Amino acid sequence: MTIYGSISNLIKQQNITLNGVEISSLGIIVCTKSSSVHIFMIIIFLLFLFTYATILIFYLKYKMYIKSHYDIMSTNTIKLNKYISKILLFQSITPLVIFGIPILIYYVTIFFEVQKILVYETSILLNIQTLTPTINALFYITMSKRNRDGLYNIVKITFKKVLCTKEKTQVQNINVCAKR
């Protein structure tokens, strides 16, 4: 059951000082002892598991398909598939780690009613979840050799321009002997 109420008791109990939040502030209060809250949390957890089970099934089906057509693929296709499979695997695991672990911690703190953790770390746990697109992009950039080489060249050129260094070129004398 969700109700609106004063959060002054929580502020007094935990001795919290937050900018813009005063003792007279109102907030949404959720009774975590309610069975409807526990049912809601279990449903969310099951949806989370269903989503990742679906991703895992499709990834395994893709791997089986590639394995069944392995003998007709060129070496370049096999190599490209290896890079793409690795990137897809890491990109599918990232949300599980970034979303799953904080949500699991949040649920455990609600079930065991550990309010001190909920006060400060909830916003941190929720903000960590915004890292998923960044980490997935970094996986794409860093896991492919071609992308790593391109990134290395960009960084190298940037540092040369920033540091105003010129490439040192050495000219070697080549003696050419021509027979007549």
C-alpha cells in the first residue's frame, strides 16, 4: 500500500541533512511489510529472469546455427563471427550485472528492512544503471581488433597534435648497383 506522508520521522531517526528536504516535506511511503509489495517485487524479478533467459536462449541458438554452418564459412567470416559473438555476449551480460546486482541489493534491503542502506545508497544504485550504454559502447570499441587499432591511431594522432610533436623520419641511403 502506497501512501503520501511526512518523511520527518525518517529524517529525525537517521539524522539526515539533504538540500531542499525539510521536516515538513512530503514523500511517497511504501509499506514494505505488505504482501502486495512482495508479490510486485517477485513479479519484477521473474520478468527480469524471463528477459535474460530469452536472451540466453537466442544467443545459444545463434551459436548452434553458426556451428552447424561452420564448414561452409570462410576464415574471414569465422574470425568476424568470433569478434561479434564475444561483443554480443559481453553486451548481453552488462545489463544483467549493472541492473541485476543493484536491484537485488535493493530488494534484499527492503526484505530485511535495512533502512540505513536505503537512505543513501538507493540513488547510487539507481545511477549506476545509467552506465549500461557507455559500457556496451566501450565493449564494441575495445573488443574488435580493427576498432582497437583505429582507436589507437586516433589517440596517437591526438597526442601528437596536442604535444606539437612531429614525426621523426629517417632517410636511408640506398645504393643501387646496376649491371651493364
